[in-house]
Amino acid sequence: MSMSKEQKDFLRKIKKNKIVILITQIVVVFLFLVIWQVLSDKKIINPFVFSSPKKIVETIVSLHQNYQLFSHIFTTIFETLIAFILGISLGFVIAILLYEFKTLAKIVDPFLTMLNSLPKVALGPIIIIWTGANTKSIITMALLINLIISIITIYNGFLNTDTYKIKLLKSFKANKLQILKEVVIPASYRTILSSLKINISMSLIGVITGEFLVSKKGIGYLIIYGTQVFNLNIVMSGIIILIFISFILYEMMNLLEKKLLKEK
């Protein structure tokens, strides 16, 4: 079926708008970097404290030449993905349990709220004592940060399921498992997929927090090391690398969400 002229114009307008937005974003980033470099070169801002794009690039190249860069990046990404998989899996299962057992949900609700508002870094020393100063403690820290968010997000998605559809299935003598499988989970499909993007971000935050405390490898360690030796170029390089990692992980989840929704 061929499209009408109006449809083609509409799609062309959307495509043009996306291109304009992308070009504007690139220009904004480019101008920011140019202004930053000029201010640093002119000593208007302290180059020791704020570094500069040129020094950051040189530092990243130096890390790469010393065979350290990708080792740190892969360590952080690996820990993040492990924490992400555990967090989203456990979050989904626990959300189902809370949805099916209303009394349990009421009992657990205040504790979830308290744990969610508690700064997880305060639990760092306890986690280190329990699990040791190793990768386990980093993943545990990330899990504490992403799990609560996953449970709350998915559980609220279940609660917002259309009650009329549930009543309809009950009228046909459907059991709890059938209602969950045929109505509740499919109705929360978008919420579950959206929680992937939240979870991956929280996992990265948790991993970096854990690396600040115990790691000897990873981007979090790189930032802490730069702080300890007063090398702000390493610190800023670590932050820039983190921005790229978070962007790539988020876009991966975004593409996965679009692909799954398209298949749905």
C-alpha cells in the first residue's frame, strides 16, 4: 500500500526534526569543549583543577598505551552487567510475590521505602566485612541500589493492571497463575522494559560506588586513584569515560526496548 503525499510529508518532517536535534546536540557539545579548552589555555579557569579537553585526551591515550584503559573499562562493564542481570531477575520475582501475596506486600512496604531512602554507601563497611574486599562486595553494593528500584517499579506496574480484565478472567474460573501470565505481566510489559533502563543506570552507579570503596581495577578505582595522587586529569578522564559508558549502556537498553516492543 503506497503512502499518500501527506503521510510522506509528515514522515519527512519527523526525520528532518530528528536531524536538526542531532546536529544541535553535536554543536552544543563542540562549543562546550572549545570554550572549556580556551578558558583553560587562557588560565581563566584553573587548568590544574578543571583540566582541559586536550589534557583529557592525552591522559586517555596514555592509559591506553600502558594497557590499562580497556582493562578498567571491561571490569566496570562486567560488574555492571552482572549486577543488572541479578537485579532485574530478582526484582521481577519479588514483585510477583508481593503482587500475589497482598499481606506480605503490606508488611514489606515500609521496609522497602526505608531501604530505598537509605544511602547505600553507609552500608559499605558492613558489606566489605560480610563479603570481603573483592568483586562480590562491589556487585552486592550495586544490587542494593538497583534491586529496590526494580521491585517498586515492576510491582507498581502490576498494580496498575486493568481490574476489569482481571475480573473477566476470574469469571471464567482462571487461576492466579493464568491471570498473572495472560493479563498482569503482558499489561506491565512496557513498565518492565522501562525498568531495564532505570536498572542499568542504577547498576552502574552501584558499581562505581563499590569501586570507590574496595576495587583495585575499574573506572571508579581510576577516579579515586587520580584523587589520591592529585592528578585531576585522570579524575576528569574517568568521568568522561563513565559518561560514554552510561550513554552506551542506556542506548543498548533503549534499542532492546524498541526491538521487544516492535516484536510485541
